Amino acid sequence: MKRACDVEVRPAKQSIASRYAGKTVVAIGAHPDDLEIGIGGTLAKMQREGAHVVMCVASIPKDYDVRLAEAKRGAEILGCELKILMDGGPQRIEDVKTCDLVGLLDGVIRDYKPAAVLTHSKADFHNDHLLIYNACLPTQRLAYFDFFSYHPTNCRPVPIAFHPNAYVDISDTIDAKMHAITAHGSQFGGRGLDTEMYREFAHVQGRMVGCTYAEGLDVQRMLLV
Ligand SMILES: [Zn+2]
């Protein structure tokens, strides 16, 4: 039923998922849970419509085995491949030289030849997230791929200046997103935090563009043909 506050959607909706069907999409997050929070619905949607989606987690700073198991479960729920970039034990991104971090991400681009890369935003406030965003920027020199940033990710709501200029309708995958977030029990239930704010936030984003749930993206570069 249409409600008075719903916006009318005029342009024909084009599925972002169909854009990448049969292609590889790489999503890069600093830590386990960042990708589920930021773009879990988008990744599940792309995977369901035929993209090979790789969730690259840069590091696990502590509680390695627990958080690795949670990351595996989150990726499994979303139907995505999981790749831990700094694997083998707990490591901090800030301990890695910038040139080495860029080299690590260059390797991801060379190995997977992605049609699209999604990563953190320059509006993020977590230094590890900014380090990953800044290290992703130079990888654009290696090949053309669509490049997006997702909403800053956090376990508690804080004010941030992120202004999406594209939205993905995740109404069909919001439940998978929420399920995948709660797979990270050590970060939420284990700390007395609830995850419902992510559903509420996706609902607010959706209302702006005329669907029930959405995730906002900042388009860094995108080829239209
Ligand atoms: Zn993080």
C-alpha cells in the first residue's frame, strides 16, 4: 500500500546486481563485521544475481580464532567468498607500512580482476578504515573498475558526514544482512550491544529513495555506457 510519505520512483530502476552478473566484485573492509554492517545487503544481492563476490578483510586485530569463525559465518550467510588479507594471526593495520598495504591491495586487484571495488569512505572516523580507504585509492591505476565507498561502520551510532549519491535497494536481502551482522556475536551480543539500529538505518535510507530498505554508496568512479 502506498503511503503519503513514500517517494515516487520515476526513473526505471536498474539492478546494480545485474550490472555485475557473471563478474567479480571485491569488497574490502578493515576488520571482520565492517562489510556486513556497511554493505551486507548489497553484497548478498549481487551474489544472488550471479556475481562472484569476494569479501576481503584486511586484518583481525585480536581474538583471532573467534573473529575468524565469525567472519566465515558472516560471509557464508551472504553467500560470498572470504579472504583474510593479513592472515595467520592477530595483526594491526597501522603496524603495516603504507607501501606494503598498497602492495597487498594491488595483489587483490591483480588476482581477482574485479569489475567493482567497494571499500570504506574518507568520511570514516576509524583510523584503520581510513588507512584502507587511502590504500585502495592508488589501486585504481592498475585497471578500470567501478569504485564505491560505503557508509562509515561502527558498533555505536556517532555523527558522521557521509553523503550517499547512489542507493541500492536491499529490501530482499535485509534479513540476510541482519543475520550476517549478528554472526559477529563477540562485537554485539557479547558486549551488550544490539544490532537493530542497522535495520532502522537501512529503513531510513530506503524511505529516501522509495523502497523499504536501502544502503547508500558514494560513487568514486563509475563507467556509464
Ligand atoms: Zn572496522
